[in-house]
Amino acid sequence: MIFCSLYSGSSGNSMFVATDKVKILIDAGLPGKKIDEALKQINQEPTNLNGIFITHEHSDHVKGVGVLSRKYDIPIYANGDTWAAMESSIGKIKEHNIKVIDKRSITQIEDMSIKAFNIPHDAVSPTGYTISDSKKSISVATDFGTFTREIYDNIKDSEVILLESNHDVNMLKFGPYPYTLKRRILSEIGHLSNDDCGNAIVELVKCDSNKKVILGHLSNTNNQPDLAYQTVLNVLNENGIKQQKDIILTMANRHNPSSYIEI
Ligand SMILES: [Zn+2]
Ligand SMILES: [Zn+2]
């Protein structure tokens, strides 16, 4: 399988995942042209995409979805609530490209299975995904305020995991955001802090080491890549987990493709 984060962060998210036979995007939260550019950079053609799977309706996850679907005739997969919530913002989609999936469902496309699981976030029905061929699996989980048992159970066996490391709690608390927005981000249905991300990874490594974990969806205002990386690393070190030995920790870039991984 192949995984590549095309863009990651509060300014837009899209990830490319492929098996031998199937190629998909998880989210397309930037203008279609930007997604085109990123795919070109990793030598992939948008015309070959078998689908775009949507995590939730926030614009940093759906901005380019409608354009890409219309331009390249790509099916869009989302649960019914998410379809209802994003329909007006993504524009008209051809009937045959509207794929409504159930919550917590498994969608099988040739040799790829895509399992949806619930995440706690302030959207109508937000999900993470675990994508597998018959041997390996890759999980993506961003935009959640609490690392729940459901998330843990769904991602713990994956070889590659992109996990949210959204903000530094102090940068957020003392930063420029209005009080209500700070409260929303810090809430159980907001976003995961660097510290909480580190603690989540500790739980995951306890279950199985040798994982590749990619930190993503960093806030532009309340985080910095070095700070996120170092904070998570400190939490891992405090728990006796060694980078490169027990885990391979990397960062997903905000503005260009990164973490191209073949497993
Ligand atoms: Zn987001
Ligand atoms: Zn969101």
C-alpha cells in the first residue's frame, strides 16, 4: 500500500492512499487546482482516482471535492448526515458520483476496504478511516477533541497512522483567538493538543511497536511543527519509547506532499 499526505493542517487537508488496484483520496480540503498539483508531484493522475472519502463537512476537508468530482468524474463517499451538511458548499454532483455510506461501515472497492469509525468533533457525523488491503492497514484520525476507545480500537493495528497534533495548549490559551473559539477547540469535540497526541501514541505503541506515526492537522496560529514534534517526543521519552526504535515519528507538511510511505 501507499500513503501520502498531500496537505495537512487547519488550512486544508488531503491524503492519498493506494493499494495495487485502487487509488483514493481522504478529503480534498483545498482548491481542486492545488490537489491536482500535489498529485502531479507524486506522479499520480487525478483521472485514476476511484473515489474521495470525506471525514466531515468542514471546509478545510471539502473545499476541492466538488470541483475534482465534476472535472474527473470521481465518486464521493460520505455518510448521509455529512452529505446533507456539505451539499450546498460543494455544488452540484452527478447522481452516479453520490455514494452514501453508513456510519461505522466498511466499503469494499476491489482489493481495498475502507472502514469508517466515529470521532468526537463538532461536525454532524465526523469519521476517521482505516484503509486496508488483505495484509496491511493505514489509519487517518484528525479533528477530534478526545482520544476515545473507539478511535483506539480502530487504529491500533495499523502500520501507518496519521494522527492529529493540533495545538500547543499554552499557545492556544494565551493566543489571539476569541474566548469562545478557544473553548471550542479545547472541548471534547474540538481538536487534540500536542500533549494528548503524545499520550495517545504511548497507548498505541504499548499495543504494538514499529508503527509509522505522522503528526498532522497542525494549527497555523496555535502550533509550530518543531514544537509539536518535540512535545510528542518528550511524552514518548518520558514513557521509555524511543524514536526510530519503537516508533518512526514524522510530520505531515502544511503546504506540500510529505510522508510518502510504501508498506
Ligand atoms: Zn479540520
Ligand atoms: Zn473539523
